[in-house]
Amino acid sequence: MLARRQRDPLQSLQRRNQELKQQVDGLLFESRLKGALEAGKRRDMYQRCIQLKQAIDENKNALQKLKKADEPAPVGNYYQKKEEEHNLLDKLTHQLQELAVSISRENVTEYEPFFFLPFK
């Protein structure tokens, strides 16, 4: 039986970043729906913001540790692709930060200010 070819590390991170982007986009869409301002839904959205932020941070750390030598085959424009992925993660972080701020404005005392800590 043939073994499945393992993905290249950068390609795996790119796929995970796209999954995270879809989740953030879905959360942003949901936040604009009627009824999204109910206290329970706000709390759930805020928790999802925290979870997505943690996943994004994990991907940022993995991306920073990634080296061109880790790739089993040559990758064209490796550093440019890596920079684009980093920029995407920064954009997602910013979107989550804005959403968390808008959610927390509704009830400031209910939420911890996790996005107001300095970013790496």
C-alpha cells in the first residue's frame, strides 16, 4: 500500500490559515445578523473570538519557526509566501480585535480585556 505524501510545512500552514480566515469571516457575518446583540450570543461570539485568536497565535508561532530548509522540495518565492501568510494572520487578528471591542462595549464588565495586551 502506498503511503500518503505528507504536505509541505508551508502549504499546511497556508491551508490552516484559510480555514481560520473562513471561521473569522463566518463570525463577522454572524455578528451582523439580526439578534446577534443578545447577551448569550455576544458571550458566545466573544468566546469564539478568544479561541480564534489563540489558534491564530499558534499559527503565527509555527510560521515564525518555519525555515526554508524544512521544505522537502524547493518552493518558489518562499519568503514572499511566508510574509503573505503573516500579513493574513495580522489582518485576522485585527478583525477579531475590532469585533471583540464592539462586543465588549455592550457590557464592559462582562469580558476580560484580552486583546488589549501588547501583541508580539
